[in-house]
Amino acid sequence: MDFSFTEEQLMIRDVARRIAQEKIAPSAEHYDKSGEFPLDNIKLLGENGLMGIEVPAEYGGAGMDPVAYVLAMMEIAEGDCAHSTIMSVNNSLFCNGILKFGTEAQKQLYVRAIAEGKAIGAFALTEPQSGSDATAMRCKATRQADGTFVINGKKSWITSGPVAKYIILFAMSDQSKGARGITAFMIDTDKPGFHRGKTEPKLGIRASATCEIEFQDYVATADEVVGAEGEGFKIAMGVLDAGRIGIASQAVGLAKAAYKAAVNYVKERKSFGQPIGSFQMIQAKIADMKCRLDAAELLTLRAGWAKAQADKSGGRFSTEAAVAKLTASEAAMFITHQALQIHGGMGYSKEMPLERYFRDAKITEIYEGTSEIQRLVIARNETGLR
Ligand code: CAA
Ligand code: FAD
């Protein structure tokens, strides 16, 4: 196997690394404490091609491949997890969806501003009563005689909802058809009938703004339907396959930050007259962290590679994406936990970033499909059983 990267992939990784280390990491504590949306940093990511990495240049993106996206996401998440959440929704869930399923007019209209980071995109599937069981949605799109749709209902936990200009929305257009009755729509948040709820107070990724949104007689034209009517659930699932690679990359980047801090600390901190890294119990922790980190990184790169093959020749990469997300998110939880423990009392202090890493890691096991849902997807795909 060839594990080397192309010049382009290395270039975007280095751009992301520089911004992450020079701008994002130094401001992460501020944004975590204040919960403000990091608008200036996000604009900077956009100016450097990082908000639309796989978007072709003709639509304002960097025109790179999924492996480049994985590498860049890892770097940004190593700088700060919350920034990488905003980046991941823009790239994987918004741009990918419109590029793959949208019309030429939709690509021209909606992708450029989002890929350039001049506007923010969001993805709205979850509702108060339907998260994992996504087809149990109640948000309704009713077709009118003139071909427009009237949308009514609520979506919850929408990342970037408080700031998004455009949202890809999934709504039930024919209840009798279940999953095949769901349609995707492009929502312009400046149009009448769109409302935002309060921003959610969260354990971690506090700079990534999340809120409930509500539609009251919102009118979507036929031109704002994404893909075919009734194809919305397949679009959501296809987009989430790509999204899960983004979250796996995020988990790897975050785990790397915690791991590097731990390796430095065990060499500096002395106890019983020696560096704590010379104790076998601490060495075992370092070894276990390293194994899980490398496994997560390799599986995430494999998933990026599998998506690149599927982009060229069709086919699915659901299993590779779910394996990467499951492994990397559980590795991030394990590694941030162990890294905090290695720092003793200082790990628990807000004067060091370890407690933030630990809080941020938890979300990677929940959003874009919980760990239980990743296991369900993998096992269903492997056995063919339901
Ligand atoms: N690609 C394309 N089509 C797919 C697919 C995929 N990956 N997965 C399923 N489908 C198709 C199926 O083939 C099926 O099609 P047919 O009707 O033609 O047979 C249809 O979709 C329904 O599939 P299932 O019967 O498997 O559906 P299900 O109700 O059993 O649900 C599930 C499957 C995997 C549990 C799914 O509901 C799921 O992934 N749930 C988790 C939801 C989720 O991840 N939400 C994330 C929200 S976004 C977010 O979280 C963003 C963020 O934080 C930043
Ligand atoms: P539930 O589905 O109610 O699950 C509760 C528990 O039951 C979980 O442990 C789950 O794994 C388990 N469970 C459920 N079904 C099964 C099963 N079949 N087998 C085994 N266990 C099961 N959604 C969006 O659409 N867009 C976004 O931008 C977005 N951003 C988010 C940001 C944050 C910070 C958070 C917290 C959530 C976000 N979500 C978003 C929603 C997220 O995808 C859901 O929270 C997630 O899919 C789980 O759904 P739920 O919270 O309803 O939990």
C-alpha cells in the first residue's frame, strides 16, 4: 500500500496547520468560555479554501479530494474542535449534498458563498422526537397546485442554525411512503416563515452555535427542491456517509492534541524523584493511547480514500465511514480521558486545555449518528440482517 500524500494534499494540510496553530488554538479558550461564534476565524478558513475543500474551483472551492479534506480537518480540530464542527458542516453536509444532488442552478446559487466562507451552511434532519430514528420526522412539506411546497414544523440541534444563510432541510412530503416520502429542500433563512429558537447551552464545542429552527407556512419553490421528490432520505444518508468521515477526522485531530500534551507532560512532571513517564503504569497509558490514535487515523484516511474511489466510479462507502467514525470517536474519548488523568489536578483545571478536550470529545460519539447507530450500520452492512 502507498501511504504517501500528493503535493496538493500536503499543501492544504500545511495551510490548515498554520491557521490552526497561529490563529485557532490561541483563541480556543476564549471562544470556549464566551460561547461566541468565531466569525473572523471562519472567514479566514474560507479565504484559504478550507470551507469548500472538495468544491470545484468553478463554484468557489479548493477543488481537492476527500483525503485532502481529512488531512485539513484533522489539523483544524487539533487547533480547536468547535471550529472544525463549523468547518465540517459547511464542507461535508452542505456543499457535498448540493454538489452531488443539486441542479447546476442550485450549485451556482448556493455553493459559492458557502465554499468561500462568506456565508454559513447548515443541515437540518433531527427533530425533538426523532434523532437516531430519523424517518420518524414530523416536519411537513405540503405540495400546492402551483408546484410550490408549504413547510411547517420544527428541527432541533441545528449546528450553525443561529448564523446560517442557507440550510438543507429534510421534510415529509408524503407520510404514507415513510422513508420514500421525505424530500430535501434548500432553505433561505431570510425568507418569511423561517424562525430560530434559543442557542443551546452545551457541555463542549461551545463556539459552535446550535439551535432549534421552526417553519411556519414557509414557501419553497419547485426550484428549491434538492434532488427528486421522495429522494430526501437517501440524500440525507448519502451526505451523512461523507459527514461521518469529517467527524472521524475531527476526533483524530482532537485526540492528537490531547496525546501530544500528555507525551510532553510525562517527560516534564516529576514524582518520587523521576519523570512520571518512567513509571510503567504511565508508559502503558501512552502506548494504549498511541495504538488507538494510529488505528483511528489510518481508518479515517482509508474512509477518505474509499470516498475518493466512490466519487470517481460510484458505489457506497457507508461501512468505511461508520468504522472510521466509531473507532475515532471512541479513541478521542479514551485519549482525552487518559491525557487528563496523566495531568493529575492540572488536567482538571481550566488553566490547561485538557478539560476542554475531554468535554469536546464527547460530542463525537453522539452527532452524525451515535456510536450505537454506527454499530447498527456496520453490522447491518456486514450481515445483511436488520
Ligand atoms: N446511502 C444511500 N441510501 C441509504 C443509506 C446510505 N448510506 N442508508 C440507507 N439508505 C436507504 C436504504 O437503502 C433504504 O432505501 P429503500 O427505501 O430504497 O429500501 C432507505 O434509505 C431507508 O433505509 P433504512 O431502512 O436502513 O432506514 P432506517 O429507518 O432503518 O434508518 C439509520 C437507518 C442508519 C438508523 C438512519 O436512520 C440513521 O443514520 N440514523 C442516524 C441519524 C443521523 O446520523 N443524524 C445526524 C444528523 S446531522 C448531525 O448530527 C450534524 C452534526 O451534528 C454536526
Ligand atoms: P436518540 O435517538 O433519542 O437516542 C438516545 C439513545 O438511544 C442514544 O444513546 C442512542 O444511541 C440510543 N439508540 C437509539 N436508537 C437505537 C437503536 N436502534 N439501537 C441502539 N441504540 C439506540 N442534527 C441535525 O440534523 N443537524 C445538525 O446540525 C445537528 N447538530 C448537532 C449538534 C449537537 C451539539 C448535538 C448534540 C446534536 C446535533 N444534531 C444535529 C442531532 C444529532 O444528530 C442527534 O442528537 C443524534 O443523531 C442522536 O439523536 P437523539 O439526540 O434524538 O438521541
